[in-house]
Amino acid sequence: MNHTRRTLLLGCLVVTSCGLFKPPPPVITPRSASVTRATTAGLGLRVELTARNVARVDVTVQSIDVRLTLAGRDLGLTHMATATQLPRNTDVPIALDVTASWQDLPGILLATAFNENVPYHLDGTARVGGERLNVDVPFQMDSTLPRSILTGAATSELPSIPGLR
């Protein structure tokens, strides 16, 4: 076999083996979400996650993006630049503050008029990696908020009308 073919074959084997032996991505598990703020300006949530690095090397969570959907309506994306170390085989708690402005609070209230609880969905991606390799790790969470939080947000900052309170 000539030198060029041998080099080409060796190169193909290296590229193939790198694809076969990629370290597994960390596991991101949402644990809870609690309301930190609900005003006419928007909604704030504290999201608690657990990240477990199952690879044989330490990695870093570099950033996290979270999209919040409330009652089927997209409230936008929150981006958090973070530098959280994930040592191997260790559960690491991560707390995020997700903020979303209301796109249509009256529409959400109308759509959920007969529901005590309003469904929400968090769709997130954590950018995780080391010096040479970065990977996006998805996570999701579905739950509900009491509708009273939304109605309180709608009325908390409205001016009072004299004689009606």
C-alpha cells in the first residue's frame, strides 16, 4: 500500500473513532419553578435545575437559554451567561431567574377564564463544554401557575378609582 493511501486510511480511522468515542452529554433535570415577580410588566420565575456530568472529564455550563410559554402563548427567550463547573459524577444545583414580559396579559386571562391553573412550558438549552468540545443539552418542564397570580398582576398596578375601594 502506498504512503498516500495509508495516510488517508489512518485519517479516516481517526475521524471515525472520534465520532464513536464522544463523551456523553450531561443530564439536565428541572426540579422546580416558583414565581418571584408578577406585575403588569411581566413574570419572573426562579427555576431550579440539577446538572449531572456523566462524562469522565469535568465540563462547564457556559450559558443557558430558556423559552417560556404560558397558556400556549410564547413569552420570549431569556439568555443567561453562566460559568458553572460540572465535576464528573456529581449533581450540581443551578438556579436561574427567568423573566418574561407580557405580550398579551388580557388575552391570557381571557383564554384561561375558566381554569384555576394556567399551564406553562419551559423549553431550555444549556451550552456545555470544555476547551475543545461544546454541546447543547436540552431540557423541558411543564407545570401550572395559579390563575390568581395572573389576575393579581393585572390589577396590582392599575390606578384605583376614588370611591370604589
